Amino acid sequence: MKDYTKTLVRPNISIREALVLLDQTALQILLVVDEDNKLLGTITDGDIRRGLLSDLTFSDTIDRITNTAPTTCNINDTNQQIIAKAKKKKLNRIPIVDDLSHVVGLKIIDELLTPSVKTNKVILMVGGLGTRLQPLTLDTPKPMLKVGNRPILLNIVERFASYGFVNIVMCVNYKADAIQNYFGNGEKFGVQIEYVLEQERMGTAGALSLLTTRPSEAFFVMNGDLLTNVNFESLLNYHQTHQAAATMCVREYDFQVPYGVVNIDGHKVTAIVEKPVHKFFVSAGIYMLSPQTLDQIPKGEYYDMPTLFEKLIAQNQNTVSFPIHEYWLDIGRMNEYEQANREYSEVFG
């Protein structure tokens, strides 16, 4: 791969700089090397997300999150050998090194194989009433409101399609005709779309019980009112790497207490913390589920996604979080809709 040199970085750059480079190269990996280009390790999107979950900051250096034992192939390995190792390790990118561990290339497995469309289903929840966005939603379903002069839902569909996820199911209810008439079978957008009609609102998980065909592999579930440039391929890889039953995308939310907080032990004041900032992770409305999770959803009943996760957690099934550092906006209120239109050209232009 000719452009592998763009991925070479030193271990003293910051996590923020690494993120910028990952976005610029679009190769989903950075190769950490010393001054002689000897491989010290690798950085991927997943490494960064795990670092952020462990309370590292964007200012920390990447040596804190570097995978120091990456899978590599030798310069003399054949493509067949590289593909075999990649399949065994479930990798799509493998650094190529010489006998002294100097980086001499980067193999992208998809480029070694015949490109194929990904078969994972994408379930989009687009049946909401959009009450908080009235009067805009009196005649138009919320996912069809225009941001950057394009329907919100079109941005979602095109984003998934850009990663090869073209098997889309839309769960519709309120003003379903407007969505179906616009997208049809999806052919003109390069995807395949089928529709599931909720006769009554079923919740973000309950609607999954109406699917006509049960997914046979991990599938996406996403709310249809989100504007984001999340890397959906990274989400799938993250879900598979962690062998998760369910993955929830999460977003960091900061809340500053506007007063000095007093810590008390009995009647004694032990400390005063002035206007502390509390950090939480909140659900981002994007999920990845493995097929067996569908067995936990009652048929024909309202059932939301938090309830499903609570049930899976109680059963000790593997539920993991996928922190989002990319642009993300939940367009639920008028001020958020206005914000989305202000920011659209800058982020997606």
C-alpha cells in the first residue's frame, strides 16, 4: 500500500493529534514507530475509545493507549498467508515489516479480496411523532425534516451506504407514506429498503419483534433523528472484537454544578468543592445487536432499548459501550434543529 507512510507516528503525539490523523488518512490505523521506523505498536479507533473510557484525556500521549503487541506480517509473506492470518485474527489491516521489524508497508485485507457489499442489516427507527418539533412535524415526519437542505434520514442512509451497509429496514408509523414515497425500495440511493409498519408505537426495541426476517448476523439499530458522522464500520469491528451480545454507542455529557458542593460526614464539613464538573456517558441512540438478543424481546408489546440492555445485563450477557468522539447531534428540539442547520456545511460540506 503506497500511502502507508501517512500512518507513521511517534509515541509522543497526543490522542487529539492521533484522532486528526486517523480522520485525515481514512486508513483506520496508525503505526507507532521509533526514529528508525521500527514498529513499536499500533493505534486504532478502538484503542482511543477504550482510552477515553478509562479517563484519559485528548491531551494524553498515545503511548498510554498503544497496542504494543500488534499482529504483523513479514515482507516475504504471500497475500494468501496475509489473508489467512487476518481472518484468524479478525483484522482488516496488517502492518508489513522486515526481519528487523522496520515498517515497510500496510496491507488492507479488503483490497486483497474481491470487494463485496456487507450483509449486516441496518434497522432505522423512523416512526416517532416529533411532538417537540411542532409545527414543523405537523405535515412532515421528523426524519424527513431537512438539514443542509437534505432530509435527516437521507444523510443516515447515505452514511451507511458509504461503508457498504445497504440492507436497510425502516420501522415506520407516523406519516409513513412520506418516507416510503421518498425512498421507495432504495434502488435510486444504492441500497435495498424494506418497511415494517408499526400499527402502534412499539419502542426502540419492541419494533424489532415485527421484523419479517430474523437477522442471521450482528445488525445495527439507530434512531432516525440523529445527525452524525460515526464510523459504522468501526462500530461493527468493535462489536465483533469484543464478542458482544449488544453494543451501545455512548456520548460523554458534562454537567457543572453552579454552586460550591459541601462534603459532609455526619455533622462535620470535610471539604468544599467549588462548582464541580460531573461527567456521565449517555446513550447516543445507536446500537449493535447480535441475533440472540431478539429472543429477549416480547412480541407485540412496547419495549425500549434501555429495558433490553437491563435484561441482558441481569443475564450476565456481554454488553459493551462504544464511545462516540465524532460529530453527533440528537435533533429532538427546535434549538437542536437550528444548531444542525448551522453546523451542517462545516461538518458535512
